[in-house]
Amino acid sequence: MKKCNAVFEGGGVRGIGHVGAVCRMEQAGWQFADLAGSSAGAIVAALLAAGYSGRELRKELETLDYMRFKGKDLPDYFGMLGKSVSLLMSLGVYHTDYLEDWIDELLNRKGIRRFGDVKGSGRRLKITASDLTDRRLLVLPDDLGDFAEAPDDFCIAPAVRMSVSIPIFFEPVRWKDRQGREHLIVDGGLLSNYPVWLLDDGERMPSCPTFGFKFVDGETSCRGCQADVNFPDYLKAIVSTCLDAMDNSHLLEGDYERTIRIPATVETKEGRRRISAVDFDINREDSRVLFDNGWSAAERFLKNWNFDKWKRKYR
């Protein structure tokens, strides 16, 4: 088996595309060592670190009803008024209780709950979140000491919850530091949606490659890329644009060459349509297309990848 590290970009409901790429990598004989991710990428990274295979992840994500992540709350019973009240009172339209419970259940099936459990298996797992209070990127479990938490004892599911708490859509996680000061923690993608550097240790010659998994739009013009005129879709477009654009403008050449670029678009009778990170009503067919996109992207990448050549050029 060939070993590699992997960093997964945030992608919301498009995470099934990551799984398609993972399945193709595993078929080609690659075994994942250290793992990291932001937002939806944190979900994939955490479950792989717990011992799930790509095939197992596909089964879980293809049958997942993303609408359940929204839960049942004021927005469901009072429509736009409920959403407005929830946003004003809780700083987010929906909560993420169901998502945390779902992740915790999946991890428990593999006997994994805490970061220390992953460490005990010989792997590293790193998850990003954004601290709005201190305006900085958090890397978990590395930064847990600032919150009087023992890194090895901290549960993975709440860390994933922090990383996927998309601003406006989901309530921020409220977390107190050593001094008792409350911090608002949201989606890691807000500050770094593609932290491909996260597992780099400054080694001159790394023993195994670190691959990044990232979503791309393909051609610049596609149906569904423009915001609709109604206010909810306008907010949706703002959030999606912020998450998608982050890290794109300053991706180094060496990072670009170790990135598996997964198209986030699907072909329809009306033309190419882009799947947004917050398209919670994504259907089964679109999920299948995203999986296939990931598989094909990994296949194209592996045909040209040469670790020795990459090291000579960038190390």
C-alpha cells in the first residue's frame, strides 16, 4: 500500500464528491495516514481517521437527507418570520444538534470518540474552525489549550460541529476560554476553506505526499451561479461565494499540483448547473454525479502524479 496524507476542502453538501475521489484513490492502492479538513471536509477527514473506507462513506452520504441538518425549529413552523426571529435571537437560522449526533454515532461505531483515540491509532486528525471573537483561525485539537481543554480528551463530534457551522445558516458554537470569555465559533471555511498546508511539518523531504481535495466550478459560466432576487437566496449566494472564493486567489503552484480538483457542476438538459455548498435539497441523482466527478478527478490526477518530481521541484 502507498501512504499519503489528505486535506479536504469545505464543500457543504458536495462532500460526496470527496468520497468519490477517496474511493478511486483506495482502488489505486493508496492508504490515508494523517487527515485534515474544513467544514464538510472535516466530516470526511474525521470519518476516514476513524477507520471508515471510501465505500462505507459512500453508503452513509448517498442515503443522507441533508434537510435533517436543519432540524425542526422556528423556521419550519413560521417560515420567513421564524427564520428572522431565529437569526436575531441565536445568530443563525438553524441549529446543528442533529449533525453532531450523527457524526458522534458514526464515530462510535468504529470505537472512536476523542482526538486521543485517533492519535492512538498512529494518525493525526486536524479540523479547522473560525473564531469570530478573536478573528482567527482555530486548528483543532492544537488550539484547545486556549480553552482549558486537553487536546487528547476532546471529542471529535463537537469539533466537526464547529467546523461546519456556516454563518447565518447555522447558529455559532458558543465556547468559553480560560478567562471565562465567550467566543463565537463558526465554519472553518470562513477563514481557510482549503487549508492544504495544515499537515506540512516543514520537512525538507516528506516521506509521503499530502494530497488536497478541492472543488472547482469548471467553466466560468453555468446555470445556477447567479443569485436570485429573493432575500433568502441572496444570503445563500453571499455565503456560498465567500466559502467558494476563500483560498482560491493565493494557491501556490506546488499546492496546485498536489490538488485533486473536483468539478462541482452537473450537466442537465438546460445546460451546466453548479451545485452550491448550501444546496441542502440536493437530490440523489446530483449526489451520484458529484461522486462520479470525484472519481474521475482522482483518476486524472493519478495519471500525472509523480512524487519524486514534485519534491525535486518544490522541496
